[in-house]
Amino acid sequence: MFWCLAGLSLLMGGISVALGLFAIEDFAATGGRRFDDMPFDDVLLGLPIMWAIATPLFLASAVLTLRRTRRGYRLRLASLVGLAVLASLSIGFVLNAFDAGRGVHEFLAKRIPGYAAYTTVPYAEWSRPDEGFLGGEALAEDGGILRLKAFDGKEWTIDIEGARREDIDGSLVEEGDVAIRGTRTGTSAFKAETIAPFD
């Protein structure tokens, strides 16, 4: 029974690791941003914080359970902790290789609305200019023209004349990342209808 409980705790720890790896990889890959270019607060929102907290709890559960097995009590606490961490990391990397982290994330996101809201940074949602959604960093604003560096690194010329600004009082450049709804008018040209802070 103790071995089963320990195994379950290690598996849950592995799932937590896989979810964390998925979140980091997805965050880094979405829009082609380099990890060191990402705003720190966005990184925190992108990571599944609940799983970051859950992982050490599952590891502690596994260690405490293993200590109650016939041979587990003979091992030093540091050795048990090291073995539990190594086992959970190994399981997590294997599960991540089979895209299990994404599967668990999508499963939870469909069933727990709050989970999706706090673990998704929608860069991909704002990288669809053909569908009217474009987001990125405001580089320069000159009259009714905005130069924007999209999340995929491509630069756009945005016609912002007459566009409605939502929750933006100052300069778009000072705002930083913005989310724009509108219409694509050329290869790298876009006509904005609304402009809002990207968060």
C-alpha cells in the first residue's frame, strides 16, 4: 500500500513537472519570443503556479510514504528526497516528450475555467492578422501611423487614425505591448479599429 501511495505521489509530481515544462516551452515558442525578452509578470502568469506549488507537496508525500516501507526507513532523508526529485523529474521529462503536459493542461482548461484564465498567455491569439487580431510591441507612433513589432518578430505599419483606444491614456510606445483589432490591408499593413493594452 505504501509503495502504491509513493508511486502515485511520484507520478503526480511527474505530471506537475510535465505541466511546468509544457508551459515554459509553449510560452517560449508562442510568437517566437526569446525567453529573456518576456515580461517577468507575463512569465508568472504563463506558468501553472498551482503545479509549481503542488510539485514539492507531492515530493514530500512520496518521501514520507517511502520512509514507511520496509527498506525505506533505512535510507537517509537526504537520499530519499534526492531519489524522489530525480524520479519525478525523470517521469516529467518522459511525459513531456509524449506531450502529456499539453494534454493535462487542455483537460483541466476545459473543465476548470479559472485554470485556463490564470495559466494562458494568449500570444498566439493575437498573431492572426488575417482574422483581424494583431498584437506586439509598439515601436514608434507618428501621427496616425504606428510601427509595431509583432510577437513573431515581423514589423507592421498600422493605420491607427480613428481607432478607439481602450484603457490607454498615454503614448502607445510607453504602453509597450498592445492588442489590436482591425483589418489586414497589405503584406505588412493593418488598419486598426480598437487598440488595448496586451495583458
